Amino acid sequence: MSDDHLPEPDRIEGAPHPSEAFALLGQTAAEASFLDAFNQGRLHHAWLISGPKGVGKATLAWRLARFLLATPDDTAGGLFGDPVKPENLDIPADHPVVRRMQAGSAGGLFVLRRGYDDKTKRLRSVITVDEVRKLKNFFALSSTDGGRRVVIVDAADEMNMPAANALLKVLEEPPEKTTLLLVCHQPSRLLPTVRSRCRDLRLPKLGSGDMAQALRGVGLEMPADTEGLVVLAEGSVGDAVRLVNLDGMKTYRALLSVLKSMPKFDRQLAIAVAESAVGRGSEERRALLFSLVDIVLARLTRAGVLRQDGPEVIPGENDLFRHLCPNDFAARKWATVAQEISERNQHGLAVNLDPAALILDTVFKIQQTVEG
């Protein structure tokens, strides 16, 4: 399979790829921090762009890459000959560098991500050392023009140990005029030595206003239960896009209805939920369903631990959670069950068990917990 047709691990169905998104909402602090370092001549060679999934980390990485590759080292033209310092990271869409990046022909850019396995015909689950070793050729070939070079690692926490150690050597002795941008969802999974050689850019979750604007920017309208969507997506635009495209709010309401009918649960509703995860082409819907099961149980457990009402996804949710998980003892019980269910479901999906059967088994396990 040619590189032009390889699946992209960071692409969300129904949303532009991060390389195609020019607007970034809700992350002005991170942008200002980077721009200040650039203008003060203190540009670090490696930046760890961290935060929850779907808040714009990859979009920021591509935005920074465009800025670095399109901005000369010394921007002359001030009133008295002093360099003009850029006021923002914006680069016009018709800039030659942007056109080359979009065509995949920008010689100063290398994107390090999970490779394609020709045997399994799918993306590998981790970034391997072979992918990192390709940087050697990139540095050798890209050094001839004398300009800046940018490496985007997406995502850094997907590197296996050999790959992380190989990248560490680059971080320890970075080539001249090279900036590494490490997108990372879970910094705790990185080697401490990798983290210590990066300057951190932490991206927070988005509020409802930025979330609504971001969804409109990709051609989606916020549903009627806007606040519930924001709570369920936990400030992640990527998760919100999935929820809207796959009717995730409807699925979440169905799961709560099943939970509310316990211990004599609504069997027909449970079967309907289970069957929504079956069939060809339902992989994304199935992944979302199992993710929502984990979220429901996590929110239920948290209610018992905190013993206070939190923001609701669905009206009446807090009352249901208080009823099923009224104290610390119940919270510990639900926490154990949630972990068991999550691990069993993930294992079942990995070995290709019937997803509908897994969902029904989950319902039975929850029923036993409620009765016990």
C-alpha cells in the first residue's frame, strides 16, 4: 500500500485531519507560551504537547510546524532595521510551505507515527524502533537546505521501549535547527528521561462555548442537550465529534435506562443495545458502546466516592447514581466490578468474541452487583 493511501491513526471520521485544521480554539495559553519562547530566542528543541484526547494537541503540533517552517530565522523589516517579531502563529493557507505540507512534500517535516503492517493489513498497535530509525535518513537529507526541521511524534505514548530509547538519543543530541513536537495523551507512560528533555505544553479541556464553535467549524451542530454532550465528552472535541456522528447520547441514555430498570432490567432494551454493536462496518459504533459502558460505571463509582452531585449528562442521573452507589463500601464494590468488566470486554474484543454477547454478559454482571 502506498503512503498516500495508508490509514491515519489520528484522523477522526467526520472531522478534518489535524494537518488540515487552521483554527485552534481554547488553547491560547499554550500558543502564547510557545510564541514567547520563540520571540525571546529561547526556543526549546523538544516540546511535550500533552492533555486529554481530542482537545487539539495534534492540531497544535501541525500549527507549530507550519509556523516554524514558514518563519525565517531573522525576520527583517522593522522601522530601524530590527527584526519584526511575529504576533501569532498564523500562516496563510496559500503559503508555499503550507502547500508543500499538504502535498506531503515538505522536506523539513517528518511525522513519526505507527506504521502499517503489510501482513495484518492494518496499523501497528505501537510505534516501533524501525519507525524511529527513519529519522536518521530524514536528518541527513533535510540538512542540505540549511533551514529548520520539525519532527511531529504522534503519539509519543504509543512508542514501545526500544522506540522510546532510540528517540531519547535524538533528544539528548538534537540536530541543529531541529524542533521535536511530541503529542502525548498520557505523559506517565513516557520514560522519565524523555519527559525531562522536553518543555511541557499542557492543553486543558474545552468549555461548552469553545466546544460548540469547534463543532460548527467541522460542519456539526451541537445537539439540544449541549451541556450533557460537553460533560460526556469531557471537553474533548474528538470525543464530541464521535458522539454526535454515532448518536452516542442516545446510546448513553439507553445504558442509563437499562441501569435504572435494575435489578429486573429491561431485557428488550438490553438486547437492542447489544445488537447495535453487531454487523459489518460497526467497528466505531462498537468501540464507542464499550467506551460508554466504562464511562457509566466510572461515573457511578465516582458518585459514591465523592458523595456529592456532579454535572449531569442526562437529567436524573445523580439520583440514580446515589441510589445504586450510596457510600464508600458500594463505591469500592462498583470500582472492582467496573475494572473486571472493562478487562473482560477488552479481552473478548481482542479474541473476536461476539460483541453482543459481551454486552449482555455485562448487563448480567451489573444485575448481580445490584442484587448483591
